[in-house]
Amino acid sequence: MEVGRLLGLEETGGASEHHLLLMRILTPLAKLYTAKQALKVTSEGVESFGGQGYMEDTGIPVLLRDSQVLSIWEGTTNVLALDVLRCIVKSNGRVLNALLDDVQTRLQPVRVKERLQASCDLVETAMQRLVNFTEENGPVLEIASRDLAFSLARTYTGMLLLECAAWPNAADTDITAAERWCRKDLDSVLRSSKQGAYAQGNVAAEYDLVMEGYTKK
């Protein structure tokens, strides 16, 4: 919905440079993350119905098949992750700075609600750390692009949920949903980096693990 709002601004000539930068990075992020989430959610839905969830007569398997195709025709996950990286590089990081500014600006009024302040801190800190990671780890960004894209999507989603939870007519369940989301591992790319996941030796070992038996020695 947020990307749709930005697209509407662009089509009606009301988009600022800030809006265009946001739309450029949020478009591949939205495609990448929602496609993967849709598959997880529909898979759980099939399972929750037990055997009936697997029967074609119920129509439920169709939802699962339709979800699976999202990560194919919307752009595969790895391709979209590289598109996120491409827009970061081509804009010299301006799309990330726009993302960070948007998060900080829109969370400012949310902080009025005392219960949401801790969650706001988690989201702002995560986004700042992701920007710093991108600026400081140029050589490994292509390897880390998939994890980076998921981390950016989760963190920005946290901001949107907190904004919704701060609305005057927000229910307690809206607040609970936002709090629970923000307690997730928002910037998992940083954890993976600290564990050495993107170090040359580990990357080579993972390549061998996948390609063993398929490449000539």
C-alpha cells in the first residue's frame, strides 16, 4: 500500500525527489518480501486445514500454487535482492538515506505513545545500523544482498506497523502486533556478518557444499 501511494504521487506529478528515491528501493523490497511471506502464510493455511487443505475440491491448494509463482514472475528473490543493491550503488546510497530519513521522521509522532517508544528505538537503531553496514562493507554487499534486502524490508515494515499502532483509533491488537514484530531479528544481515557468513573462506565452503558432485575437480 505504501508503494502504491508513492506510485500515485509519481503518476499525478506530486512526487518529490525524496518520494522517488523511496519508491525506487521499496518497489523491489515489497516484491521480494511479500512474495516470500505469501508462500509461508498459505503453506501454514494449508496445514491448518489438515487433509482437507490438500484436497483440490476445497480450493485451498490453488492459493498455495498462486503464492509460489509470485517469487518467479514478480522477479526471483536473488534478482530482486541484486536490484536493491543496484539502486543503492547507482544512487550513491541516497535511496538508503531516504529510507532512514523516512523512518526517523514518521516515528517521531509515534513516540508520543509511551508504550511504543522502545519499539521505535529498535526500528530506528536497526535502520541506522543497516545504512552503516552498507557504507562500510562494499566488497561483500553482493554476497550479502539477499540478507540485506530482507533486513531492510523487515525494518521498514516495523515502522509502518508502529505508525498504524499510533493511530487514534488503533486497537490494542494493533499495538501488540507492532511490538511483536519489532522484537524480531530485524537486521539479521548484521548477525550473519558477525558470524563470518560473508567471509571469503565461508563463501567458498558453502559453494563447495552446494556444487559438490556437479563441478569438475
